[in-house]
Amino acid sequence: MTVTDRGSDEGSGLQDGADLAGEPDGYGRLWTPHRMVYLGGQDKPSDAGPSACPFCRAAASDDDAESLVVHRGGSCYVVLNLYPYNSGHLMVLPYRHVADYTDLTDAEVADLAALTRTAMRVLRGVMAPQGFNLGMNQGAVAGAGIAAHLHQHVVPRWAGDSNFLPIVGRTKAMPELLGDTRERLVAAWPTGSAAPAGPTAPTGTDA
């Protein structure tokens, strides 16, 4: 969609450059200044402790909508990524502030696996993705943005979702607000097989 298709529709994120300085090039501009907080490191813990961890704060929050929590299991929970790669980008993680997969208890491993599987099924039903990226980055050197608290990514994928924007512009165009995505996923999450509600706060540090 070109800038001439949309003009300078307020709130669209697209800007008509006809009245500005510079040579018109026929391209629209999708401004995403909200991502500067991510580039600046907002919400990344300054230390390895639970008090500075955004995942621990989400686990302890009593407002799941505000903290973007989709489901709480027995030892793990599911949350939307605040800086998603694609719409519906979920993370499955333990309540416990633990960094390494090998330090998870057997119950945490089982809960993390079961919630990952359920997350895929819910996303398929709600958003009809054609595939998924699943995985966790262990350690900052491996790409973990928040290495102190283990988290498994569940990223729905569609044909053509990787284009010039993320590759050249380091920007993703998201078609739906996070709150709206969360509401749809919560509504579709199965209740009959749901695990007991998890604790409202982290139950300990690395063990």
C-alpha cells in the first residue's frame, strides 16, 4: 500500500511526505516509535534476581489482562510477548525464577511441554497459522533477551510474514493490538483440561 493510497490518515502510522522536505520516493513510512523502549533495554533486568525480572512481576500480578497473561498452569504460565515477532507470539515459562532448562523440576518440564502443545492448538484454532517456531535461547550469548528467567517461545508463522520490513527496517507490522489478541486466546483456551491455578507469586529462586 503506497502513501497515495492512505494519505496521512491520523493514527495509521503512515505519513504523507508530499508537504515535507526531501525527494518523494513513492514509499510509505510505517512509524513504530514504541519499539524504541525495547531498543533502549526497558524492562530488561539489571541483575539476575526475581525483584528485577519482568516475568516474575507478570507471574505475581493480579491483573492478567494488564500483564498479558493468557493462562496459568500448575508450575508454569503462558504470556504474550510484549515485543512480538508475529501476532500471537506466546511465551511459556515457569513461575520460578530459573535460568537453565536443566535446572527445571520434572513437574516444570512436564507443565512447560503440555502448555506449549496447548498453545499451538489454541493458536491454530484462533489464528490459523501455517507453521510455528518453537524454542528457547539459553544465555545472552545465544540470544536470550532476558537470560535470567527461562522462557519458551511459541511463534505462529504464515507464508510471506518475513518481508523487507524486519529484514531491512528491523520493524514488524502488527495487525492486531496485544490486548485484543489476548482476549481471543483466553476465550479459546480449553478449560476442561486446564491445570490448577498457579501461585500468584514466584515460589523461589534458582534451585
